[in-house]
Amino acid sequence: MGHALIGYVTDRDHALMRRVHRWRAPLWIRLWMVCATRGGDGWLWYAMCCVVLLFGGEERWAAVGSAMLAGTAGVALFLWLKRITGRRRPCALEPHCWSTLLPPDQFSFPSGHTITAFAFATPLMAFYPDLAWGLGFCALSIAASRILLGMHFLSDVVAGAFIGGALGYGALALMA
């Protein structure tokens, strides 16, 4: 049963990869995806934490503490998971028709950018619900960019969002 499910997911991942790698996206989508993935390199979340520390009110320390705890745990977890799974990236399997970005490492599962995005965004959305749309848009854009730029499979990103969200909620429970 487990091997059949993994085979099913892998087949779907590879089919989507082939479609994405051959799609000549409009320039505005290409620019959005590159900007989103660069935002997911970490600086966006650190900048957001600085803004929250400056303007976040009384709950700023708990908000930033939970976001940093979740983000740090996410980085440690994705580094470990990538090492033990050893899944090759889509860009290592088939060339992309327009993306020329180089991956930060050789392994695909799970998406570290997505884990980090959801790990930071989840507690910040809980503390600042008025920012939920913007934070959610950023996290989802980062996740989509990893697929459209050929860095990850869909299952890498889905797993990353789930793991990051769970870490965010766990850190929120510890810090709130």
C-alpha cells in the first residue's frame, strides 16, 4: 500500500514537472516567481520580525519568539529530512525552458523555503489577523515559486506547507 501511494504521488509529481518545465510563463509570472523565491530566502521573514518588534504592540515578543522558534525548528528539520530522503530536484531530472536559477542544495524533499514561509507566517497570522491575507499571500507565493521555477515537486511543497504550519502552531502553543 505504501509503495503504491508513493508511486502514485511520484508519477503525478513527474507529470506536473514536465508540464511546468515546458510552460513558457508570461513575463509578469516569471518576475513574480523570482521575487517570491528570493523573498523566501529568509530576509523577508527577518524583516517582518523587525517590523513587528517595532510596531507590534504588547504581544510583539511572543509573536516574534514563536515565529523564530518555528522557523529555526523548520530549518533544522528540513536539513535533516533532505539528507535522509535524498530526493533529486526536478531541475536535476529535466531542464526548465526559462528558469535559470540554481538550487541552494541538491535535494528536493521537503521544500525548505515553504517550511520556513509557513512556519513564520502561521504564528504571525495568529497574533495579527489583520495581516493574514498578506502573510498568506507571501507564503503561498513562495510555495508556488518553488514549483514554477523547477526547484521542487508539488508533494515537496505540500509537505513543506504542512510541516511549517504544524511547527508554527506548535511554537504558538508554546509561546502564547
